[in-house]
Amino acid sequence: MPRGLPKATVLESLRLAATLVPPGSAHLTHGRDPLHCRALLAALESRYGGRPVLVRGLRGRVLLIMSKRDVLRVLARDDPAYTPVLEQHAFELPIDVLRPRFIEIAAQEAAELSGGVVDHARLDACWRRVARRCVYGDGAARDEELTRLLEDLTRAGRWRARRRQEILSGRYDTRVIDHLRRAEPGSLAGLIAETPENESRGLMQAAYWLMGLGSTAPGLTQTLALLAAHPAHRKAARADHDHLRACLREGLRLWPPVPVLSRVTTTETDWYGTTLPTGTTVLVPVAAHQRSPRLPYANTFAPEIWIDGTAADEWWAMSGCDGLRLMLAVGTAFLGGILRTSRPKPIGRLLSPHRPLPHAIDLTRLRVSMRPLRRDPAQG
């Protein structure tokens, strides 16, 4: 095998850009579906012997990871050479101490979805309230403008609209500083106030967590719709917290809210004889691997794989960082709060258990009807 990294052709780079959902985008982006690029990824893997491939991106060359061995190198928690993009300017906080309070908030807000029709817009609004309370405290619960500003700021950054980004950043920072200074106990803002770090670092850390929690909303909508369409799993999830958590992980596997994991190198790195400079973007197309045809459960709702060890050897099933585990705990509490008082029933047959699940999901089409739960939980 020749030394050095292969370089994708212009056509291959364009095809990848047209199919891979960029980090930070919603799973379903017009004209893009990460699962439809599996054939292209398989062709690249075969052509280049499974080695990482240098692809032309909007901001220079990026490294596309193909094999499990290389993925494990990039995602290794004990290797500081590869840092998640959103964590480049974050600092360590003992965030897990807030777990009980975050779980309490999630369960409280879930009561808002106990009746009527729940679609993604309604669930998302409720979950955003959870995120604001967790990050900035109860005083930020109704500050919907804060969420909109952060979304617009993130979008402007992706579009490289620098002037608009500067304007939005000023508005966002002004709004957030008041929430941070209030430093409510039991919130991330309160925890930041107890650290010796400066105010600007606190702004970035809070924004990171607000985005991270917010990105969980699609997975919650998907999981609720899946539970509505699968009565046996719904019944098991209501009775068993571990099964409910497995259902959430399965909803995230089927349609991951972040289909492409992104890392940035913090030092020069050597790949097969090629030295990449500090600041190189490294991409892992996780969605294509989670629905790989080699997996017998690829296109089915199979929460049991997270319980019986089936997924234990898959790199994409690694437990992840402390932040991810906290988000799973809070998300599970949110779903548990919904199931505690209501029984979701599917509207439509988009996620029927009698046929393979779609590769891409349109969140606007997911709707469930919430019916009051009978006194006997065995009714499911």
C-alpha cells in the first residue's frame, strides 16, 4: 500500500458535499441525506483501501475517516490531539453535580405534553424551556428570544456572514450576561459563577450547553413517535427506566441529530506518512455506520441491542463524554414524565413496526396523540 493520504477527486468532493449533512445542521436538510451517501463512502473505501481521504471543503481540505481503527483513534478520550469543534474553547466544570436538578426540571416540563396532539414544534418548544432552565435558571424559562438569537448566530457562522454574526453576537452576549450574573443555584450559570474563569469563557460554555441540550429535541420527538408505534416497547419503557433509556439511544441511532462527528486537530498529526497541520478538520460520518447494511437491525427499532450487549462492540455505541451521558439522563427523565401520565398513540403510519424504517425522517410529519393513562399501568 502506498504511503500518504489519498485525495478525493473534485467530483468526489462535490458529491460528498451534496450528501453529507454538515455538523451543526438538522438531520434532514433539503437535498442532503447522510444515509444516501453510503454507496459513495463504500466506493471511496474500496478505491483507497480504507485509508482516510482528504476531501476539498469550503474552508480547505478536511480528513474523512473511513475505517473503525481510524475512528477509534480520533474518538479516543485519552488523546488530546482531536477536540470536538464546539469544545475548543470550553473549560471543565463538574457538571454532573447538577444531574438531579436537571432531571427534576425535565420531569416538570414534560407535564405540558400530557394531552392533545404533540408534534415536533410543540415538543421542541417544551424542551427548549428545559434547556434554558438547566443552563440559566428558572428566570430564563420564558426567554424564547435567547434561543432564537443563538440559532441565528450559529446559522450566520455556518454561512460565514461575519457582519451579521458580529451584530447577533452582541445582542446575544448582552442578553446572556444578565442571566449569568443572576447565577441561580442549581443551574449551569450558578456553577460557572463558582469557578475562577473569566466572563467570556462562561459565555461560551453556556452557549455550548444550550446548543448541546437543544440538539436533543429531534431524538426525543423521534423516540416518542417510535414508542407510540411500538406498544410492547412503550409498555416496557414505562415499567423499566433502563428500557426507556435504551429506546432513546435507539431513536438517536436511527436518525442521529448530529450525523457527522467533527473534530479539529490541536497539534500536527501523522496519517499514513502524511503530516496534517494543527487545525485540520476531521469528519466521521457516523449516521452511515449506524445504519450500515451489515447490521441485521439497521432499519428496525431495536432497543434491546443497548441492553443485551449486541451494540457493545460497535464504536458508535461508545458511552461518550460526560455531557452526552448527562443529556441521555435528562432526556430519559423527560420521556418518562410524558409516559407517566399519558399514552402516546401514532397519527399516521410513517413509523410502522411492520416495515423497515425510513432512512431519513421528516420531523414535521411526526405527530402523536396523547391520551390519559389508565390507572392500571399494565394497559401500556
